Amino acid sequence: MKTNPRPFSFPPSDSPDVVGYRLYAEPAPGPITYAASERWDLGPETSGNLADYLGDHSGDFLLGVSALDAAGNESDIAITGPVALDFSPPNPPGPLSLG
């Protein structure tokens, strides 16, 4: 099964001590929270493919990103959404006929 890529990107934080970012996802209507939402550490990257993180989840999602500094502090979450995501593959066709 091949998953369709869904690229994302965001501008980096202008804080000089940022060492990484964290991606958040929550089914709409949310809300996104630090403790309850699914989250993934992105490292220093400011772009990626949502399919790498959300796998086969589909539906309307709120997405967010936060910045992390070297001391372990986390910024507020910048939220986008709701966004309709569809990572579900179509059903296969009927059986192949020969002859």
C-alpha cells in the first residue's frame, strides 16, 4: 500500500535558542493540547510529509506546531485547521479475468 504524500512546512521561530519543533494533530473540532493531542518531535526540520506522522488517519484535523529550546521549554502551539486529510487507499478493483 502506497500512501499519498501530503507535504507541510512552516516558517522557523525567530528565537535564537530553538533546537527543534513539535508537530501536533487532533481530530476536529479539537482542541489541541500539550498533553492530550498526538505529537511528534520534528528535530530542526521545518517541513515534512504528514503521511509520515499520521499514517492512515483520515478526517478533519487541527494541526499545530511548537518550538523547543535547548533548556527544554516549549512555545505556544501555532494552530492550523481544520484541514481535511485523506490517507485511506481506494478499494481494489474486481478480480482479473483471463481469456
